[in-house]
Amino acid sequence: MKEPMKSVISKMRADFVRVADARKARGDWSEADETEIGEAIKAAIDKGDPDMIHSWALWLADLSASIAAWELIVRGSMARMRAQAADERKAREAAEAAQRKGRH
């Protein structure tokens, strides 16, 4: 097998792991689905069928990229939520300190 195809297959395997983990966690795939798809991909690799290998690789790469994008969106949202909560806490603490100062 030529080096470029080895690279495609390596990337495809990494994408498969990410996609399978995410889809099983969401309930989109069962263990049987993961096995069936994995076996179909393995069959394409074993046959050396470049069209099927590239089709599987592109499909998995697209799904993997979607998962990565969603994870970035979620992380960004969580970071903004934490920052907002910290800002609100600081403002609340400052107001409480000012209130205490005014009582003395």
C-alpha cells in the first residue's frame, strides 16, 4: 500500500474512533452499528478498494469535523458562562463590601 493511502487510513481510523464514541454516547449508534461499520471499512481496506476507502474516509472526516466544531462551540459557551458568572460574583462581592463599608 502506498504512503498516501496509509495516511488516509490512519486518519480514517482516528476519525472512526471519535465518531463512534460520540455517536454511541448520544445513542445514535449501538455496539452492533459500530461493529458493522467497522467491518465494512475493514473490508474496503482489505480489498484495497480506493473508491470505498476514500468514501468512508470522507464520510468519517466530515462527521469528525462536525463533532470537533460542536465541541469548540460548547467549550466557548461554557467559557463565556464561567466568565459571566465570575463577573457577576465580583460585582456582587463589591456591592456587599460597599454596603458593609457604609454601615460603619
